Amino acid sequence: MFPSLRLLAFVLALFPIAASAQGRSPGRGSGHRLDPSQLAAELRQASAAAALAARQERGLARLGAELDRLAQLADALSQQLRGREPWVDALRPLSTQYRITRDVLHGARRRPSDAFLDTWDELVFAERRLERRFERSPAPGPVAGPPPPPPPPRAAPSLVFEGSFEQTPVRFVGTSAAEIHGQCVSFMGAARIGQIDDINIFGAPFRNQPSYWDPDALCSIAVLNTRIAGRPGPSLNGTAEDVPFSVPGDPETVRATILTYLPRALRGAQIDDLVIEGRRMRNQAGYWSGQEVAQLVASSIAARPQAPPPGVVVRAQGSIGGLAFAFAAPSAEEIRAQCTSFVRAYVRRGVNAIEVDGQLRRRSSGFWREAEICTIISAAAR
């Protein structure tokens, strides 16, 4: 777009009524007539498009991250304003982020391409129209105007992944594991980095010793190492061979994330070394598949401190031949059933050592049978 055309576009954005009179579509020419929630949604779409365009440019990685943040705030504002009149305070966080994003663009060392600047123009249009809609709305007060709206529903916490793929810095922000994975896959499709076996996760380096990560495996690793923005909390930590994981959230969210993305991160890998919360497990008889590792990790979640589920009166936790377990049930008989399922699914070699609630039992010769193992564990359940 030539400078003169861009200037004309900006002028039209400032004078929507005149643009409408010249035959423009109601979209840009009548922004003040639209529902404010729709205008915020348009800004979210424009910001997301600009973020995608920024990722295709060299030297605009930080700008892409700020545009992602702007899109997220616009989406939250759109949800917040549905069916309500806008009030000025609600716009303040988004306006602040817009100014930050604009300053990053102006401070970029490389001049963005015309293709990116075209998408930026669309974002400027959307932001100006949204601000004008707020200017036409009175702030709520105790006497005049509508009553203050109820507080918005609590938004899902923001997940953040930061690091680098080879020498390329990356940052993904979203409200779910699927959103982080989707952003990462889109980035990989546009970045054309090539073969990747060196990554950095929040400052810590990791290397794929035997091969290279494909985009799905790499983005699954990103999902498995997110953090909750601004609110550090408990997470399930460990490594499977060279693949780290540190998954935050409640037990059900952690379990779902592990079962969905850990097998994809480990696809094709031969795994005989696993660490969960500092406890090391080795498969002496062969290798685990990615799915088996995910099940082992998921089975350890019950061992994390949490309120007991309804009806649970007995527990047992420890290790069977080095494999960690944690069982909880209404009765010792159900503990035995859980133990039997665990042994059949994961124990691949003879067991001569069992640890239950800190007590180690070792067999001097031979190995315990399945029924003997689970009798010992169910009898020790408390």
C-alpha cells in the first residue's frame, strides 16, 4: 500500500459518517452503531491476523507476542460487553496494550513489509471504531445512567510458554492447552526454521539426542511446559528420556494434558528412563511406549496432596519394582483390585522389592506373584 493510500485509509477511519456517505459498507462507516461486543470481536480478529503476519516477518517476534496479548484482551472485552453498554474503565487494559503494541512496532529495527502494514491498518481501523463507541457512552453512576454491570465471569487463567526453537525466540499465550498447541503449529508452519533438536524452555536448554522433533512433537512439548501467567502454582514435573514436562493446574486438567500430549511428544522414542516428581523409574526389561509412559505419569497424580474424593477411607502409595503407584478406595478389597490392574498394565519383569507408605519389603530369593504383591499392598492400606 502506498503512503498516500494508507493516509487516506486512516482519514476514513477517523470520519466514518463521511465514509458511509461515499458508499462504504456499514462495517467501517457506522462503527458507532454496532454493538460494542461486535466491535471488540472485530479488533480481536484484526489483532490475531496481524500476529500471524508478524510471525512471518524477521525481527518481529516480540511484536507478534504483544499482538497475541492484544487479541486476548479484545476477546475478553467482547465476552464482557455482550448485551451491555460499554463503560470507559472496561476499555483501559486494552487501550494500554494497544499503545504498548504500537510502540513495539515503531521501535522495530527492520521495516515491516507492506503486507504486514496492511494488516496493521485493519487493526487501527478496528481500535479507533471501538474507542469512538466508548466515547459515545456515559459512564455508569449512582444516580444517572444504567446501574453498574455485575462482575464478569471469572476468565480461564492464561497459559504462557516462552523459550526458543534453535535460535528463534518464541512465546505463546492462550487459555487452554489446545490453543497453545494451535498457536505453536501455526508458528512452525510460517517460520520455516528447519530441523530442530535444540530448544530452550524458560531459560533451560534441552536437546533431542537421537533425532529431530517434528512440529507436532515440538508443540506438544510446549504445551507440557506452560506456566499460568502471574499466578505460580503446583505442577506435575518430570522427564521422559530427553523430554521435560511441567504441567500446572488441577488434577483433572493435568491428567487430561498428560494423556493427550505426552504420547505425541514421545512418538517414536524408545523410553526406559522416567522421572516423576524426583522419583526415577527404569525399565530393565525393555522400553515403554509413549502411551505407557503417559499412563504411568497420570497414575502418579493421585499421590499429590489434595482433598480425598467422597467415599475414600483407605489409601496406599509407594512403588512396585521401582514403579510408583498411589491407590485410594472405600475398602482394602478395592485397593487390591486397583493394584491388580496396575500390575497387569505396567509391571513387565519380576518383582522382589515393594515399598508401601515408606516401608520397604524385599524378597531374598525369587519373585512375588501378582496375587502376593497385591495382598501385601492391600493389607498395608490405611
